[in-house]
Amino acid sequence: MAVSIRDVAKAASLSCETILEVLISPSSYEPEVVRFVMKTIRETNFLETFMRWKTGKRDTSIAVLIPSLADAAGIELFRGIDRAMSALGLGTTILGIPTRHSSVYREETLEQLLHQKEIDAVIAIYLTPSQVVAEKYMSAGKPLVLVDAKVSGLQSVLLENQQGMSIGLNYLYNRGYRTIALMNGPSSGSNEPSRIPSERLIGYLSSMHRLGLTFEESLVYEASDYDTNSGVHGFEYFFERGKLPDAVFCASGDLSAIGFINAAREKGVRVPEDIAVLGYDDIPVASLIYPGLSTIRQRLMIAGAGAFVMALESVVNGSGDNLLIMPELIVRGTA
């Protein structure tokens, strides 16, 4: 068996997340931590696991399926894949394929990729393949790694959505906010529904109950997308209620939070003085607006890097364990 990221983490007594973050973003850690991790990587011969992709003799690709290439969170996942490739010194081709939210196209594409010998592995982002397709991949021995989705028998990189909601609600509650609204992502309306909105809604409801806050159905708005226009429509919905909530948790993502804030300003509503806004994802633009957007960082680049590393490891070692990425709170000026 070749050395895996888990072997490196065990040898260093650190988490897989830390090893991945040092690889793709070493400036996030003190120099001595980076030196220690890189020393452990060398001593465990971890880089030898990827030697077949370093020789340049194999014309192979990693296929990445995603509902839309324009998705802001998806772009961060691709950045993580790119950084992992660079850190490992690999020249593997990444083939990005948008499924356009079509479950039929998803299944057809996965079937085609299964039989293409030049495709070493497949990564599916925010997509849930059928059990039939999953079993075909397992039988063929071709790795199919899922990001924020679960199918029995396949490896997954999982983002802790309910934990992220709990962290966000706790923060808003401790800041004194008691009427906390939710702007959530779409649970329907496309051919490729996601588990993310339902998990975040469950996290919101359970956290509200745990904190002793009264749930009001009118405080939950389901956005039609994850973009700024959805945030504008979300603000209009809450503004027309007659009384704004103390805070809104934009679980529909940072872009919708930014749209919400812009719409609030046009109506003379101040953020955070009149209403606090908390986003979700921590995409790069979240730190560039004024005031900076407080948000839940999903650590998407780490998730992308983890999916890529797991996919290549699976080519060499066979399927392994799932990887769980824990979210963290980023406090800026909007909440």
C-alpha cells in the first residue's frame, strides 16, 4: 500500500485538514509548523504515491463534474484542486464538466467516463450519483469521489453543514440577536436537487430550539439561486414584512448576502446597525466589501484539494475512508 494523507496525518499527530492546508496554503501557518509537516511528508515518502503522475509518460485526466462552472463555491473547490496539483508537482489534466443541474446528463456522463481509459478518476461536486452507477464504478475499480454528497460504497469529502449553522446561530445569539431569519438555498426547482439546503435548514431549526428561540415560518426565505439577485429578492421579502429581523443568516451563500446588503443600502437600512448579516462560504469577495462580510468559512479549497488527493490515492490504494471538513466562523463587520 502506498502512503496516504491519513498516514502522514497520523505520523505528524495532526489532522488531514491541517496537512492539506499546509500543502495548498502554507502562509496560513507558522514557519516551524510548515517545516515540520514538510519534513513528515518527506520521511513518510508521501510524494512517492503520486509518482506515476509525475513522469509525464501517461496521458491521463481527472474528470470533475459540477452542476455549474459559474458557481462561486465550486470555483473555490477548483482552486483547491489546482493548488494541490501544484504542491504535489503534478501535470495531470483536469477536465471540468458542468451537468447544468440535469440528473439525466449526470448519469449519462458518468457512464461515459467510466469506460474512458484516459480518465484515471472522477470527482463529483454537489452531485449524488445513482446507486446503480456507483456500483458500476466500484466493480470497475475506477475511483469516484463525491464532494458534499454521500452514496453507499463511494468515498466522500463532506462539509459539516449542520455544524456550520450551529456555529453561526451561536455567534448571533451571543451577540444579542434574538429574531434571526434564515435565507436558505433552493430545495427544489431544478432537476438536480442538493442535500445542502435541507441540512442547513435542519441545522437552523435544531439550533433555534436549542437556544430557546421562537421559530416563525415567516422568518425563513428560500432563495431561487445562490447569486446576488436572490439576495436582493430576499431583502425585499423581509422588508415587506413590515419589521426587519435583528439578523439574517444567509445560508444561501456569500453572494446572496452581498445582494441582500446592497438592497438594504438602497432602502437606507444600515448593516449591521439596523440588521446584522451573516454569510456562508467565505469566498474571496467576502473580505473585499465594506464592511467586510462576517461568514461561515467552509474551507472549500481544502475540500477540493482533499477530493483530488483522495481520487489519486484511490487509483493506487483502492477506496479509503471519507474526509470531513469542519467549518469555522469568520468575524468581520456585518455581524
